Amino acid sequence: MADSLPGEGTSPRILRSETVLVLALSLGASGVSALISFIGSLTKPGGLKHQAANLNTSYAPGRPWLDLAWQLFGIATALVPVALVAHLLLRERTGGLRVIGFDRTRPWSDLGRGVLIAAGIGSAGLAFYLVARAAGGNLTVVPESLPDVWWKYPVLILSALQNSVLEEVIVVGYLLRRLGQLGWTPMAALAASAVLRGSYHLYQGIGGFIGNMVMGVVFVLLYRRWQRVGPLVVAHALLDIGAFAGYALLAGKVSWLPTM
């Protein structure tokens, strides 16, 4: 994977500014927002587990078509930073997102590896969440509270795909590439990527922060081994689809799944 600077004469200062701006427009801003939300939860009367972290909610209750329009608008605009990253990588003349392994050249390999990652992380992640919540270190995560309309599950799947593409392209592929070009050591870049992933999940509580930071370490190590974001996108999408659709199907029907 080439680590050349994006264009002749591009200075490290410009490269740093570009990276900061991309993060400020996407998951870096989400990290700050999550921190503010977490402080609000900590200072609110009652324990964390008695508060809810709502993920996919209605934007226009009682108005399903308007709600659908807002849902699709939110999903589409959330992917704009990915389009920006693709544009920035294209300037390096190395194939755009292909340079970080987000393409269709190895679909079956990416799918197979993604399924294995999701299977390994999914059960461990759920167990960690239940333990963290029981210990009072996590809010009750409500993955979805959409109305029971025909577009509910398609929107949940699209939301999961959007999350996976946004996070893996920016937090793994793009960020590691830029930090490497700026001279960061592999360990420092790994730590930065993992902490960033944990930071924008802090709204869920300490458990969400730690669990996603560990996941971030695993994803960075796998990315460095395979040189591809594709399997990570597949794994993340499967994990989120399982969480969103699973909650919609099981909430209130099984005793082990916390609800609000």
C-alpha cells in the first residue's frame, strides 16, 4: 500500500489540516458530541442503566412518508464524508478507495472474512454490553424505536450499511493511511484509530467506549494483515443489522434483552 503524499509539493501541514477537517466533518465531531452526551448522562439523577441511548428513532412520528424522507436524507448525508475521502484519495492517483481495499475486486473473500469477524465479535460484544450495563457502566442501548411501517427493516439495513461504510473507510482506511504519511508509528496510529472509534460510542457509556475501542484494535490489526477495508465493512454491517433487526424482533419478548 503506497504511502506517498497526495500530489507533488503537498506539505505535512496541509496533510494534517486535511485530516483534521475530514474528522471535524464526520466522526471526530461525533466523538465530541458523544462526550457531551455522556457528561449529561453522568450528571443526570439516576444511574446510567436507567437511561436510554436511542439509535434509530422516528423524525416525524405519525407521518410515515415524511419520516421515511428524513431517514433517507440522514443516511445519504452521513455518507458525504466518505465521498470526500474518495475524492481526496483520487488526487493521489492510486485508485481512490481502491487503495484502502474498498472495491469489488475480492467480493467473496471480503464476504467470507466479514462473516467470520462478525461471528467472533458479535456474541462477545453482546455479553460485554450486558455485563457493563448490569455493573452500571452503560446506558440501556435502544437500537431502534421506529414505527411499525413497511419501510422499517429496509431503513434499519440501510442505516447499518451507512454506519459500516462511514466508520471503516474513515477510521481505519483513511486515518491509518494519513497518519502513516505523517510519520506516526504503527502503534500510535493504532491507538489513535481505536480511541477515536471508542470516543464516538461514549454516549452509550463506559462500556460502549471500551468495547468499541477493543473492536477498533482488532479491526486495525486485521486491516494491516489483509490491506483491505472490505471485510471490515461487511463485518460491521452484519453486526449492526443483527443489533438493529434483532432488537426490533426480540425487544419485550425475551427476558435477557434490556429495554426501556
